[in-house]
Amino acid sequence: MAKKPVKSVVKKSVASPAAKKASPSKPKAPKILAIEKVNEDALNKLRDLNIEQGLQAEIQWCLGSYRADKNPIGLYTMAERALDVFKGVREKNPKAVATKLVSNIEKALKSR
């Protein structure tokens, strides 16, 4: 019995003319992720300054609560309180709290 030759299948690669290119800009973070990030940054700064331990505990609790139920209401409240604290600290010592942190908190609060 003679064996039949097997034809090899060669696929031609054809570049599609409508190939999509990746956009060079970063995708924007959703609002809720922004408020979570802002609260984490505020918590870290409060810890660095070693002030407002009660507020630190409440922010930490709200972050845990948000991660469990995805309800950001508490995070917005804590961000407002942290903003007031940071503005007070900036009045006494402008170099203690970065302007960027304050502006990030304000942006997150405006995006509600």
C-alpha cells in the first residue's frame, strides 16, 4: 500500500488594514477607585504626621467597609474631614502636607 502524501497547510498572514493601535494615554480611573486611593493617601499622611488617631481609625474602618460592600459614602465623608485637617496643618506649616495631596482630595470630592 502506498501512502498518500500529506499536504501541509500554510496560513498566510495578512495584515488587516483596520488594525487598531493602542492609545498612548492612560485610561482614567473610575471615580470610586479615585476616592479609595485618596483615602489611602490621607491615611498614610495622617500616620506620617502622627495626628488624628481617631480619624485614622475611622478612615481605616471605612476603607474596609467599602471593600466589603462597595458603598463609597463613608469614604467621601472621611475625605472631607481629612481635607479640613490638612488645611489646618498647612496653615501652621505649609511644608507638612503636599499641595498635590490636598488638590487630589478636592478633585475626588468634586467627582461625586
